[in-house]
Amino acid sequence: MLDVKNLMIFYENALAVNNLNLDVKKGEIVGVFGSNSAGKTTLMNTVAGLTLHMKFREHRKGGQRITIVGQQNFEGEDISNRSPNDRVKKGIVLCRERHPVFRDLSVEENLQLGGFLIKEQVKVQESIDLVYNIFPPLTKLKSRRAGLCSGGEQEMIAIGMALVARPKLLLLDEPLLGLSPVMQAIVVQALKDIRSLEVTVLLTEQYARPIMPHIDRGFIIENGTLIMSGTKEELMDNPEVMSAYFGM
Amino acid sequence: MIESMLVFGLVNSAVLMLLALGFSLTFGLSGVANFSHGGIYLFAGYLAYFLLKMGLPYFIAVVLTIFITALLGAAIYKLIVIRVRGIVLNEVIATFAIGICMLEFFRWLGFVTYEYSLPYIARGRFTIFETTLDYQRSLIIVVALLLAVFLWFFTHRTKTGLALLGMAQDEYTALAVGIDSDWAATYSFAIGGAFAAIAAVMILPLGIININIGYEVLLIALAVTVLGGLESTKGLILACIILGYAQVITSTFFAPHWKEAVYLAAILIVLAVKPSGLLGKFKELEERV
């Protein structure tokens, strides 16, 4: 479904992603693990087209020089030069890290905006009801301003927003970052629900343990370079991986 | 005297609100302070004048004016501002230069004589609270209220309005759900232009069309936006009421020419005491969370 080939990204002369090859097949949940500054967020932003947008923006104002080399294919089509909203139309939707929401809009309005590109209002409403099913705590917060919700609630809103956009490939950037164990459990549970919707998921995380049982395959990157990849079992059997990313 | 001060204070507030709404809206939604607002305002005035002179019926001329001025707003973003987007100083210089170019171009064309004026929508007057008020001024109050209601409805009940608000609050998240940032900015410039045109058609009939009005409009828009706080419609209304009544009070008790000083004093005081404005809610919310 998604096929990233020889991806290299430079910010000025600093290498953020180094010759990365990564693929996601339809129906899978794939995890990308790595420490801070490993290039996870850059990878996600690039697949969603945000890095490209930033590149144009910086170029326009003569700021930082961003270079993107390599191929990004989605469903057999090269999307390397597609704009972010083109990619959303194709079905790639990113839920960014640190649960970003539209803080002055209500929870319901936030979810509505997720369906911005969907023409039929009925479909949007269906998806919103589905999000309330996946995240029951949101039902009580419908008219609360999103900026006043807790971090966990904002994460639910952010994932919900991405789901309302009806993704084929959902990108989750560090969905568990900064959440309490209870909230983490809710998000991990939601991951199972998302799989049953036949949505393919590519997610990143620093600390792999809570999410590991639910993924099919994983990639481990360090300083922008892929150091290991394999199925869940292969990764769990590797003692180095266990100590570095699972704290065991 | 109190009655007439109350009534004319309200008229004044409504005038300020019409003048500032377009500027404040563009600023709130796209983050670009469109300093060509005064130029756009006068452009709309002259456009309406010439359309009416061509013999078009009043209603059609007004609708055309609003539409064309909206296109002008969009064009200013698409052709010029887009190249400097993100560098605040350059945005200010670019839009300010466009505004001055437009105003001085009109002066060069010689649009300065007494024949340049727009017709009243309705002639006549009535008496309220022992004050005589003409229909045009009372219509200004009605239109200002209608625009405020429309604005609230547009930003909270329509998909496009919500998307523009979303883009103003968190650009990258908005991009991630498929909202295009240049589309949003173009849209907000167009709405700003349309609002300037509505203001021009309503307010310019009160006097003759004068190039200097363009500079004054910019000052008013800036004062109201600074006083009211960004991206807050309630703040905008409150600021208009404060400034509107402050003007009436100063011109009644001091002298009419002190009216202009009110804007400058308001900008200075607000920047010194509460830089986010009376109801600037962005910073406030950030502090609370």
C-alpha cells in the first residue's frame, strides 16, 4: 500500500532521515520505533506531505533549505510531489504528535473539521458517531472547548478527527506520548477497533511495550537510519531490541 | 444632550465596526495584517460610483461592487502577499505599499472633486429619544448588527468558516485533515475585501469620497483590532462601542478635532497595559491550560 524507497531528508546540511526503505501492506498495523530525534516525526510528516509544504514555505521566504530525496509510493502511484490535501483525498491522514487540536473550537466542531474534504454531511455524521463509539468519554464533552480538555481527551479528539477523514492509511505519530496508563489503555484498545474498520495503520512510538502486542511488523530507526525490521515476533526475540526499546 | 450622545455614539460605534470588520477578520483568520484595507475601501467606493454612473440599478451595482472587491482582496493575496507569507515585516510592508499605491493612484487620477459621492439608500429622517436620526445612519446600525450575526453564523455553522478558524488556530493540523493554507488565506482576504465594500457602500454616502478617508480607515481598523484583541468578535464589538462613545464624548466636551486622537491614545494605552487586547483570548487560554 505504502512504499517508501531510499528516502533521504536534509534540513540544511543536517540529515534527518537516511536512505530509509519502508513498506506497509494493506490491513497491517506497522510500528516505527526509535528514540528522540531518530527521525520518526520527520518520516510521518513527509508521508503526509507536511514536510513538502514546509519546504515550499521555507523556500518562499528564503528560510531553511529542506531537501527531500527518494520515492514515496501510495497504492502504486508516486505521491512524492503531492500536496497535503491531495494526500488526504487519496486516503493518507496523519494524526500529529502531542495531540494537536483546534483549541478554540468545541469537541464536536473539531470532529466536524476532520470531515472537511467529505462532501456528504451524512457520511461525516456517521463517522462522528463511530468516533463516539470508539471513544465513549468524548460523548460527554461534545460542546466543551477542545483547548480545555485534558491531554488524553485531546489525543482522543485528534485520533477521532483523523478517523472522520475516512483514511485508508492512518498515520499515528506517538499516540501514547504523555498519556497516563489508563489513557494509554484506551488508545491501545481503540487501535483494535481501528483495525476492525479495515484501516491500515502506520504508527511511531518511543517506548514500544504497550503497543507491541498489537502491531504486525515493526521498524527500528536510529539517527534517521533503519537498523532493524521484522515481524512482531522477530523483534521481541531480539535481546538488544528488548533492552533498548522495552526496558527489559 | 445625553440622548443625542447615546444615539450618535451608537451610530459611531456601528461605523467603526463596519470599517474594522474586514481588517480584523483577515487578520484573525490568516494572521496577515492587511494594511491595504483603506485602499480597498476607497476602491470599492469609486467602483460603486462608476457602476452607478454607468446607469446600473442600485442593487446590482452594490452586489457587483462587493463581488469585485472580494476578487481584488483575493488577487492581492494570490499575486503579492503569497510571496512574502510568513515574514511578518514583509507582509506589513507589502500590504502597506499596495494600500498607498492604490490611494495615491486615485489621487493622481484626480478623483478628488465634490462630484464623487455615493447616493443614500433611503432618504428621510425620524425622531428617536428626542434626537433626529436619518435613515442612512440607522441602516448602518442594522447592517453592522447583521454582519456580526452573519460572521458568527459563518464561522461556527458552515464548513468553510470552521475550516478557516481551524487554519487560524493550528496550521499543520488543519493541513493534516486536508485544508489548504493558501486557499484559506485567499478566502479570508476575499471576505475582508467584501466587508470593506459593504462598509464603503454604507458609510461613504454620509460625505464625499476623499482620498484621506483611506488612511483614516486603516487607523480605525488598527485601533479597533488592537483594542478588541485578535480573533474575538465580542472584543471587536466591545472595542467599537468604547471607541465610538469615547469619540462622541471627546468631540462634545473638548473639540471635534480631538476625535482622531482617541484612536492613537487607545492603541498606545492598550499596547502598554494589556497587549493581547480587551478580549484577546488566545494568550489567555494558553495561560489557563
